[in-house]
Amino acid sequence: MRCYFLRGGQLAGVNMLPRGLSDQDAVARAETQSLKRKSPIHGLEVWDRARLILRRLAPIGPSRWTIVQS
């Protein structure tokens, strides 16, 4: 799984997530990693190979995420 950090509609960074995580666990890790970033981000995406798990294009906050069911 990969977590992509976005800033101004552009890719600002990528973090690898461990294999075998559930969708909820992957989202939780992405949230934690996004809060630890030194530079500001405007959104993030979590992907499991070609499957989109989460896309958020708003300020990071615990109540602002949605899991994409595929």
C-alpha cells in the first residue's frame, strides 16, 4: 500500500504502508503520517496497488475522511 501526500494538486510525497493492513488500519496510519509531516499538505490518497482506498482533498482532520468502497 502507498500513501500519497498532495499539495496544491501536486504530489508532495509518498510513504509506503506495510502489507496486509485492513483498509481502516491503512487510513489510520496515513492519518498519523500526515500529521507528522513538517510541510503542509492539502490532501492525501491511499492506494492498494490499483485500488483507491481513500482520497481526501481537504484539510486533514479526524472527521473529514471517507473510505472509497470498490
